[in-house]
Amino acid sequence: MVGVMIVDDHPIVREGLRGMLAAERDITVVGEAGSGDEAVAVAARIAPDVILMDLRMPGGDGLSAILRLGGSYRVIVLTTYENDADLRRAVAAGAVGCLLKDVSRRDLADAVRAVAEGRGILAPPALRIGAPPPDGDGGVRLSAREREVLSLVAAGLTNAEIGRRLFIGEATVKTHLLRVFGKLGVSDRTSAVLLAMELGLVGRATT
């Protein structure tokens, strides 16, 4: 059973999320909080497996809460704001997933399960790419194949699915990703996708 804590300053949002997850036999809501400060205190008391965290809240925002939690918990950012910079900061602070609040019940439950199993998630609807920053790509140079692999990661495909799509072995996919991680200076798929999109190295996620 995966224990989830919901953090949002709107009671009606917490109630809605609790209702969405109530139908899942392997997921249970073990706690709630209405601010970042409260989230830190409640998490320390109940030790949830996964935290669904809003970013913008009075009384301590989600980003500061993620920083204070110090990577001790698996946090999925759940927000209405499609802001790459905010999402990047959240991931850098320790979040392992990003979803928009219009996520379906099925996708929400699947994301909770994935994160509980130790996998990072980044739902394609949460990804938007605007103009590249003033410094362009920041001097990062990805090969055509590396960009292709990273674009498929952004679309939500697993390494095995990427291998089948590109007619290469799963080990080769992993090698490409490790090279991408090294070039971007990150250590996981979610951070790689967010940073690459901000730098204009990959476009909007598609399936």
C-alpha cells in the first residue's frame, strides 16, 4: 500500500485529490497539509511514501518545503502553473515528478505508483517550451541521436520502448542517456528533460 500525503492550501483541491485516489486499492491518503510549513511537520510525523505538493501557497510555499524536506521524501509537484522555471527549481530542490492539476485519475495514480517505485515522472502536459534563454543552449551540444532519445523520454517512453522505437538495444539507450546526463550536468531523466527544454535542445513532448 502506497501512503500519500496531499499538500495544497485549498481544502476543495485536497478533497478532490483524496477522492481520486480513494478508488485505488493500492494507494491510500495518509495525511494532508495546507501549507509548506505544515507539510514539513506532518511529513516528519507520518513519513508518507509520496507527497503531492502544490507550489504556490501562503504560509510557506511548496518550493521551500521541498528544500526543507531535503530529499527525504518522494515529492510530485502538482500545480496549475505551466512554468518551466518553477518546475526546474522544484526538481533541483528534490522533486521527482511534475504534473498539472488537470491530470486524469488514472494518470495521477500511475504517477504515484511510479514514484513510489523509485522512478521519476514528468507528464507531457506539464511541459511547455518558449523562446530559448538569452544564452541560447548554454554551450551544450547533443548529438542528433541524443536529442532523439531525450525527446522520447520527454514523451514518457521507457528505455525499452525507446529502444524499440529507434531499433536499438536498451543498453544503447542507457548509454545515450548517461552521455546526456554528463553533458547537462544532471543525474536523472526528469532533470535532463526540464533543462534540455529550457535550453531549447528538445521541443514540446509528444507521443
